[in-house]
Amino acid sequence: MIRFDDVTKTYARSAEPALSHVDLEFDRGDFVFLVGASGSGKSTLMRLVLKETVPSSGSVYVAGRDLARLPSSKIPVHRRGIGMVFQDFRLLPSKTAYQNIEFALAVIGTPRKQVRRLVPEMLEMVGLEDKGKRLPHELSGGEQQRVAIARAYVNRPAILLADEPTGNLDPATSEGILELLAEINEQGTTVVMATHDQGAVDRMSRRVVELVGGVVVRDEEHGTYQSDVPVSVISGAAGDAERDIDDPDADDVDPDVDHDADTEADSDTGTGFETADADADAADADDAAEAGERIAVVSRAGSFAVTPAADVLEEDLPEVPDPVEDRADTIDDAFEEDPR
């Protein structure tokens, strides 16, 4: 399903590689925890799978396809098969829980009859069938994350990437989120979760991959968060070098990415999903890499991209109607001028 073949990734202005000669394979239906100190390379692995960046050397394969051979015009289709869950939820603040899930279907042109069936199914699956009309600020943190998971899974992606999904939640709420991810995994979806949540990893007893300085130092089938690996930072065996190379700074330009091609792909598909990006946590390079007043958007082809906040305003987004009993033509009306 996902394979890294001798992958090295070095960002501009970084003295050391974010990933170094990584050989990993995640099979269909795997549930994998990525663990490691800040700056160890976890977020870079996920960005490579999404083709938000490309390796400096080596190859990345997803569903048997070499991403180096994937043309820019096909990137949105590739990302449509990958769900993404974030630590900070990234819900549209002015849209209800129902509408946030609905929007993920609307942007890829799902027929309205199917939307009416799928959204209530997803709300029921995540235990929020009675809260579809609530706005994000009217939901608890755990409920917001459940909506975010429902949105990521509504298209039934083959792969679900979760970047610190329990990072902002209390232990009891985190356990519920993990149970939900396990349920999704049981349906055949490959789940890859980057985390610092020791309790979650220890409870689940799933495959654990540990990174230290961009190098895979441990890959255990039924692992725990800490280990006796001599170079393990998270286990206290080695000091944290505070490497800030997991991702480039917001202003850095990745020399390995064809930015013109990415821009062309995004402009061809349009944008439709605005959310505030994560505030940078100075103690966590995985989150800090996402800083710089950037926002995540989903294109009308269903892809995630990163765009300067100044370039996308909420009023530029197509309107999605309030959920009411008579929902006839709501999806068609949302994109009447552009049926894509």
C-alpha cells in the first residue's frame, strides 16, 4: 500500500536530512504508530505520501504507483484516496458538523442523493447523529475531532493519515478517538498515526515505527511507546538534539518540488475548503513546520494543499446550505457555476 525505498529528504537550509535512507512498507489494513522526538521525520513521511513534497533521493510508492511518475494533473486524484486528520481539527468554523462532512463530498461532485445518505451515516458512525446542526464552537474538542475524522473518512479512502489526532484531548476523550480509528482500520483502511501519546501507543499494542534524526531505529509489530533501543530519544536513552529539520520554515522553498506544477494543479481544480492552520508549538517541530500563516484547503478534486492565508478568504468559498429536511438541489446549487 505504501512503500519507502531508500528515501532521503533534505530541506533547503538544513544541514542534516529530515529523512535518511528510509526503507519502510505499510501493507493494506495496517495500523501503524509513527513515534519519535520533535523533528525526527514523522511529518515528512506523511508529506511524502501526500506528495506535498518529494524525496531528494529514493522512491515513494502508494498503491503500487511510483509518485515520482505521477503528473501534477493527477495529484488531486491521488490525494482523494487519502484521508487526513489533524491535531487542531481544521473544521470550517461557520459551517455545521453536517455541512463540514457534506462539503468533502460536494467538492468532488458527489450526487445529492448519495450525500443525503452518507452524511447521516458518518455522523452516526462517530456518535454525533444528534449534533449535525451544531457549529464547531458548540462542540467539545473530542466531538470536533470526531467530525474531522468523519470528514476524512466519508469518501472511504484506502489510507488515513492522522497527525497527532489526540494531541489536544484529555486521556478519556483520546481513548474514544483511538477506538474510532481502530474501527475504521477494521474496515480495511490503512491507518498511519504520528503521535507523542505514550498511553495510546501502549494501550493499542499495534505496529510501532520509531524515528531518530530521520533514521528508522525500530519497527515492531506489537510495540510500545518506549523501548530499549540505545539511540531512542523518547525512551531517554539518548539526548534530544532539538533538531528542527522535520520540515522547512514557512518561507523556505523546497528545491525538490516543482512548484509551478503544483500551482497549475491547484488552479485547475480550484479551492473549496478553508480552515485555520495550526499554531506553531515551539517545542514541537512537527507542528512548527505547519506554521507561517498558511491554511489547508481541499480542492474541488478532493485534494489537500497548503496556500498562503492572504490568498483565500472565506467569502471566496462556495456556499453550502444549512441542513434542512428538504435538501433538494443543495449540492447542485452550491456549485452551479462550476459543476466540477
